[in-house]
Amino acid sequence: MANQGRTEGWRGVRIVGLSVPEHLAIDVRFEDSSHLRIRFDPQRLRGDQSRLLDVSEFFRAALAGGTVVWPCGYAVDADVARIKADEGPEWVPL
């Protein structure tokens, strides 16, 4: 229950900045100026996510609707990413 209030506080936070410094890593900036590096572990990518292993697909990341999306259909959950930004400068999604 302690995390419920914290999660509620970030509901609807949008990603407003994106850079792709290298394959399988993106840097995002949120509307509240917080930053986070999201690093993808190739061994954890399954299903449609595995298409991110293709370098040309990964570098096609784009901002849409306040989150990061790829043509293959994979998207970053902006609310979860913002919570992870409070936990540290880098996050490796499961």
C-alpha cells in the first residue's frame, strides 16, 4: 500500500525527450525534467520485443503520445519508467 500513493502521483507523466546513444539503450526526459537511461538486455527480449535486436529497428525509436514507441509495436510504459527514474539513473526492463 505504501507504493500506491507514489504510483498515483506519477500517473499520466509523459516522456518529452528521447535520444538513442547506442543500440539497446535510450535516454528519456520526462515533463518534470527527470531523466532515465533505459538499457535493454538482449537475453530478456521476447516475442515482438526481440525485433529491437535489429539495429535499424532499434534506432527508429520515436516519441508518440508521451511515450517511446517502435514500428514493431513495442512501447515503453512511461508511468513505470518515471517510477524507475526515482529508483536510480538506469533501468533494465524485464
